[in-house]
Amino acid sequence: MASQPNPFEALLQKRMGLLMQIAEANANHLRLQQKKSGNDFLLMMEPNGDQSKAPQDDTEAALDVNLMRLESLDQRMARIDQEIANAAGKEK
């Protein structure tokens, strides 16, 4: 018969998975910021040129979406941390 996993260990595993998601979202955010900076530079070089503002708008929208994802992940992390603190208090 398989033993049930320790609830505290399950919470720690859940937290580790969430940390990986946060790291991925942070890396994506940095990539999008670099892309936005490149678009800004191109627009500065040729303010009235053929450079469309559409890529800049798309990048800014992606940054907003990614920021909302990061905020959601941070809230989930806070809840898991609270659950871990509660579980640690019960084990004492």
C-alpha cells in the first residue's frame, strides 16, 4: 500500500513549481523589456521613418499581460507561504 505524501512536503513541492513559473515569467519580462528598448531605439533613430509603431504596441501589451501574470503568481506564492507557515505551526 502506498503511503500518502506528507502535506508539508506537498506544499513545498507546490512552492517549488510555482518558483519555476515565476522564474520563467521574470525571464519573459526581461526579454520583453529588451525588445521594447530596441523598438524605442529604432523609433528614436527614425521618428518619421517607415518604422511602424505596431510592434511597440504589441510589446507593451505583452508586457502588461506578463506583469499581470507575475502579480497573480506572487499572490499564489503568498498563499502557499501562509499554508506552509500554518502547516509548520501544526507540526510543532
